[in-house]
Amino acid sequence: MSIESLREAVIRKAQKEAERIIEEAKRRAEEIIRNAEKRYELRVKRRREELISKITNEENMKYIRKVMELNIKMTTLKNEILNEVLKGIEERLRASNTNTRRESLRALLREVLGSGILPPNTKVTIRVVKQDMDLIKELIKEEGIIAIVSKIETLSDDYIGGLIIETEDGSIAVDNTYKTRLEKLKPEITKVLQEKVLGT
């Protein structure tokens, strides 16, 4: 083989090797680019998901805050209405005329005495607000229970009206005052408010 042939063979081999190296470099470069694009797309996707999650969480928190604010406002409104209703009832009870108060006291007195809570012929103390003191004295006579009433005492005006009957030994006390009856009515009034006024 001549030197010229040998030189051409070496050049061809070198060209083939160079082409192979270039092809390998291109392939590696394309692979690096593809991997970089995938990593970039993945980062973009993760960032987008993070942003969406953050926005969603922020919106959820705003919504929850709004719901809580509305619940607080509704509760406040409900309490204001309830207090206004109770205040109105209390004012009407305080302003009721003598005859209405007398008949109310009579009904409350009979309710306690007829309930069977107090043992028969037990001596009792009756407590009423100052405004009803004369009325209860008259009613005790009218109802024929002078023998069992040992004392009549005055209640604070906070009780509005009605009466408390307590056995002489203090073992049994029945609170039949307007204040206590109003307290017992609160859940019922609240329920009616929710159903009729607030529509809940």
C-alpha cells in the first residue's frame, strides 16, 4: 500500500471518527436541551401549581373570613332583636294595669299551689315586687290561704313581677317571677326569630 493510499485511509478514518464525534456531540447536545426543557417545564408547572394553590388558599381564607364576619353580624343582629323583643315584653309587663297584674299574680299563685310541689298545709313565705305588695295581700285573703302564709317579703324590681313561694324551712322554693319565666322563654323566642324573622 502506497503512502498516498495510507494517508487517504487515515484521513477517511479520521473524518469518520470526526463525524461520529460530531454526531455524538449533537445527540448529547439535543439530550441536554431536551432535559433542560423538561426541567424548565417542570419548574414552570410547579410554580404555576404553587401560585394556583396560593391564590386558592388566599381566596378560601377570604371566603372563610367573610363567612365568619357574616356569622358574627347575624349573631349580633339576632341578639339585638332578641334583646329588643325581651325589653319590649318587659316594658309591657311593667306597664300592665292593676287588674292585669292582679289576675296574673292569681294565676301564678294558683299554679304553684296546685302543682303539688309544696306539701299540703306547709307554711310558706311569698315574695313579690314592691308594686304588687298590696295585690298579693288581697289575693291571699281572696284565695283563702292566710293560714299557710307566714311572711310576705319584697323582691327586687329586677324580677318585674310574679312571685317566689318558699317553704318556711327553706327546703323548697318555686320561682314564678316574670324575669325567670322570660329567661325560660328565651330559647323559644330565639327559635321563632330564626324561623320567622331571619329565615334560618
